[in-house]
Amino acid sequence: MPEKKKTKKARKPVKFKTITLKVTARQKKSLINYCKSRRTTPNKIIKKSIQPFLDKYADFHVEARKKEVANQLELF
């Protein structure tokens, strides 16, 4: 009996989200000059800089805090 070849399962597409940052003209010029000197792109530089935060806190669950008011007036 001939064996059936297994076909590879299609990869699930990666969902990307857009993030917008505001930088000054001087900061942008500095970033562009840095990227030119390292022969890379601004996107790669920014992603590499924030990589520890993207990996470390992916599965971190934050509980909502209640605002406590200490100086409430009690009438009764």
C-alpha cells in the first residue's frame, strides 16, 4: 500500500495593530540619522527597544483598583 503524504497545515495569519507615536522634529531627525548609521529602519529600532516590555507583560493580568475616599463626611 502506498503511504499518503501529509500536507502541511496552513499557518494562522498574524494580526497586526497600529500604534502612533508623536515625536519632535529634532527627535525624528535623530532617529533617522541613527538608523542611517546602523543601516536599519526606525520601526526595527523602536521594536527592539520595547521588546522586553512586549514579551514580559503579554500574559500579565491587571486587576482594576477601587478608588478609596478617606475623608468622607459621615452624617448618621
